Amino acid sequence: MSLVVYGAALSPFVRKVRACLLEKQLEYTSELILPFNQPDWYYAISPLGRIPALRDGELNICDSAVICAYLEDQYPDTPKLLAGTAAEVARIRWLEKYADYELAPLTTFTVFFNRTLAASLGQACDEAAVQIALQKLVAHFDYLEQQLDGQEYFVGQRFTLADIAIVTQWVNFSYGQEHIDTARWPELAAHQQRVLARDSMQTLLADEAQMLARIS
Ligand SMILES: N[C@@H](CCC(=O)N[C@@H](CS)C(=O)NCC(=O)O)C(=O)O
């Protein structure tokens, strides 16, 4: 088996894939591809140039959700992250989509980008956009707090891809110097800590610290 993850450590989507691989105890290597500065050859692997992409032997796959689903199907003897009843699997997919398409534009592409990444790309921080994103996030925090409904994890009372997909967005949010208000959303904040305490996440955060220090 030769799994290669293309991408950069601070991308929430790369983190999602790496967390899946670690949780599944699948060995992999990383090849650095910086977003916005992709080499021409990378478009043959990831047609939109986005990170992450995965190589598994002769096969190339892109998009974090597609990659995580592939890992689940291709390596069935590893710990399950996208399994359960049809209703549970649908709910995992929904929450992953919610994180990727509703949270990411606010937590990562606005808060993290402006507060942390922009300066290293020679761009100014658009603090007005950050403030609008923070206001929009309130409704998302409310929704997710309600979705937890007193449970430790989002789906089926066990750790799944939904937990990874959501918490990976909170990581970029915190890299943008913002935190979930524990007084207002106590279950969501506790859930974040629970997921971040996992060995997989601790390994990734330690790995990311170096790159974060370089751009901050
Ligand atoms: N839906 C994609 C999103 C990936 C994505 O937007 N990655 C960003 C970095 S966090 C990227 O590659 N941006 C560069 C670009 O769009 O050219 C996934 O889940 O993999």
C-alpha cells in the first residue's frame, strides 16, 4: 500500500483526510502542495488544483469528502467512520457537507484567511468581512449545539466523520484567534475538546504548529 496525501497542513480539508487516515491507522506520506501556488503537474491529479488529493497506487482521487468515503470503502477492515444505519450514514454525510460548505466559507476562508493567512500572501486583513462572518456563525453554532442534543458525538453516539469534519473547521477558526463561546454553546465547546483530545488530532495539531508559527 502506498498512500500519498497532497496538500498543506493548515488546510481543514487536508486535516480531515489526515485525521481519517490516522483514525484508520493507515500509513501514508505527505507531499506538500500549497494552495494558490500549485505546480502545473498537480492539475493532472486534482483538475481544479485544490487540496487535498490522494494517490493510492495508480489511483488519484480529489475532494476530501470523496477521499474519506473512498478510504471507508477501500479499507473495510479499518475503524469505521462513515457507517451505521442508512439514516445515520445520511446524517454523517449531511453534517460533513454542512461543515464543508456552510462552516468553511466563514471559519476558514474568511476568519482564518484574513486574520492569519492574508499577511503571508501580501494581502491586507479584511476585518469587516471577519466581523460579518462572526455574526453569521452564531446561527450555525445554535444549530450545531441543538444537533448535539446532549450526546457526546453528532451521530449514533459514536465518533464519526461528522465529528472530524466539523471540528477541523473549528481548528482554523482558532488559528484565526476566535473560539466557540463556552458559556453560550457549552455542548459544542465540550465536543470540540473531546475530539481534539484524540491521538489523531493531537498528532496533527503538533505537526501543524511549526507551519502556523511560520506564517503567523
Ligand atoms: N471541497 C473541497 C475543498 C478543497 C479546498 O477548497 N481547498 C482549498 C484549500 S483549504 C484550496 O485548495 N484552494 C485553492 C484553490 O481553490 O485554488 C474538499 O473538500 O477537498
